[in-house]
Amino acid sequence: MELKFGLATPSKLWSLDWEGRQQAVGAIVELGFDHIFMADHVSFRDGSGTDGFVEVASLSQLNPEVGVMISIYLLPLRHPLPVARQLASMARIAPGRMIFGVGIGGDDRHELEVCGVDPRRRGLRANESLEIIKGLLDGGSVTFAGREFDVKDAVIKPSPREPIPILVGGRSDAALTRTARFGEGWIGVWCSAQRFADAVKIVSDKADEVGRNDVAWVHGYQPWIGVDLKNSTKAHEAVKAGMESFYHLPFSKFERYTPSGTPAEVAEQLSPYVESGCRLFNLKVCADNPEEETALGAEVVELLRKNTSLG
């Protein structure tokens, strides 16, 4: 299969008027990106966040061709029935254009706690939610009695005509098991190409154990990248500033797995992940000039497509 590429929502997009937003999203499509992705946070670190479903719904209406993806949606913070309804609604307003990336959070335990969720139970909540959601989206009546959720005779109509792919994010082996049980792919972050290859095999093996040996897997990698046409130092400083501002942590926590440099240098750093089984890249591009983020990301995409047999 061909490589798929997503671009994080441009930092200035929502400050534009409607026509400007349409032009910006149209340019992203024309430059070769398959979808735009965005995070989902209720109250991250200093209270920052965005509602993933509100944003994908808005983005999907700016261009009839653009794909949209929430990556990563903090599933343990919500009840699964409204989530299934939101997915079914997206299937109606943007049929065949959405990918649902889910995870359990954990980078900020306080975000879970202020939503009334015990961080120790977030994995269990996600597992039960996924079982309920998948049953509802298949069009059936769902009765489920779990340790976190209890639903009886739940139905969501109309169910999606086209299945919405679910990709599971997370760095732990538990996330890989969750992928094997419920997902159509895994989204890796902050890992080596070797760890990525190992994770792909673990998912395949665990999926075989539960009888899911017919899945057309699409595994992805979601890096922050710093890019500059000529100056690698500027690229490094741009991504350093972006990550420290967002995570409120020193860049040294992420630097090892954060590509930066010219477009050619960044593409070279990402190529080993293709060999390890990556078929989808979600790129969060940081540049010295935010106006250049989309174009610089597109150069990386073009080089990756050109330099790999899957391009």
C-alpha cells in the first residue's frame, strides 16, 4: 500500500477568516497531504486543549477532499455511547474521510483527575469503551456489563456505511495489546525504528492469538519535526521551542526521537520507520517562520515518497 501523510492543524489556521481557512486547507490537499490531524485535550498542563470532534467536523467542511483524523483522542475521559454517536455523525458529514486515533492519556495525570477519572483505571476504561463503540458502529444492539461501564440495549442509528478505521496510540505493551484486540493499526510516538518494528510484530502476534488475522493493518508514526530549507540549527531550535511550550518539559526528554534539519535530512531520519512497517506519518511541523510549516512539511513528504518503494 502507499504511504499516507497527515499534517497537524496549522498553528495559524483558526485565526484566518472562512475564505482564508478554505484556501489554507486546499493548499494542504494540493501539496500532497492525505489528511489533517489534531490532538484532543480537555485541560492539558496549563489548561490548554481542543475538542477533537469539534475540530474534525469543522475541518471536514473546509474542503470536500481533505481527510481528517483525531490523534490522539483521550477515550477514558468520555462515556462510549456519546463517542459512538459522534463517530456515526462524522461518517454522515464526511463519509470515508475520518480516521479515529485513540489513547489513554498519561502525559498529564491531572487532566484525568480533574475529569473525575482515576489514572490507574484509564486502560480498563479504554478497553471497555472500544468494545462498546465497535459493537455500536457495527449496527447492532449492545448490552455490556463491565467494571467501568454498564449499558443495556444501546443502539446508534444510522451506523456508518463505511467503517471508520481505529488506530490505537501509546508506547506501552498494553497499548499494543489494545491495538491487537480493537484496532486497525498502531500509532507510535517517541520510539526508535527498531522499537517500531518490534511493536508491529507484537501486534501481529497478539492479534493472531485473539483470532484477528485478517486485518489490513495501517501502522503509523507521529513525530514532531523541525525543518528549515538550509539551516539545521534553526530547525532544531524551532522544534525545541514548540515542544517545550506545549509539554512544559525540557526538550531533552524528546530530543532523541525528534527529527530536525533540512527537508532531506528529516526525510532520511524518518525513512527507517518505513522499513520497520510504518505506512502512515502524522507530521507536526515546526519552523522558524510558522507561515512556512506546510510547505516545508510537504517537501519532507515528497522526499519520503520519492526515496521509498512505497511512495
